[in-house]
Amino acid sequence: MKNTLIIGATPNPSRYAYRAAQMLKQKGHDIVNVGIKTGAVAGVDIEQPGKIHDDIHTITLYIGPDRQPDYYEYILKTNPKRVIFNPGTENPELEGLLRTNAIEPVEACTLVLLSIGQY
């Protein structure tokens, strides 16, 4: 199983980040929810960015490119194996930073990857 950090986590059930958290947990993955909202998703509290988790395999992004620069340092310090850019979050600048730091950028949909067994 791949420990996954969700940036842009929200307790709003109509949002894709919420659905991803639910599906990740259903598939047996441990999650860390990070966002500006308060509450919990899939039984896991949403935390503010700051605490660096050292056991994260994948970060999945649910924030747009305009908000991502505030997270660059956090993402790099977390040092995941890969970062998934869900539709609408693609960012060539961040993808370049990731490659420079030996982190794989993946432009894909977390929900689709989970659905087809390619996560």
C-alpha cells in the first residue's frame, strides 16, 4: 500500500479530493489530509501544511497551479516518490522542480488510477 498525502483535502463530499480520500482508504491506503479546511475526511483529520511526513509514497494534488507555489517547499521536504497532478492542477514549473529532486511527476487522475488498478 502507498501512503498518500492529499493536498487540497476538504470535508465537502461533492469535491474530487473528498472522493479520492474515501477511495484511497477503501483500497487500503493510509492517507494524510492537508488543506485549509477544517474537519475530517475518511476518518482522518485535515491538517494544515507544516508537519513534514517522512513516509509518504505519493502526493496527490487538488489545488490549482496558482496556489501551488506556497506548497513547493513542503512538497520537496516531504520527498515523496511521485506527485500526481490531477486534471486542472498541471504545473510545468513544479513538475520541473520535482524532476530536479528525483521525484516523479505524473499527470493523471487519482480516481481513475485507483479504479483501473494502476495506482
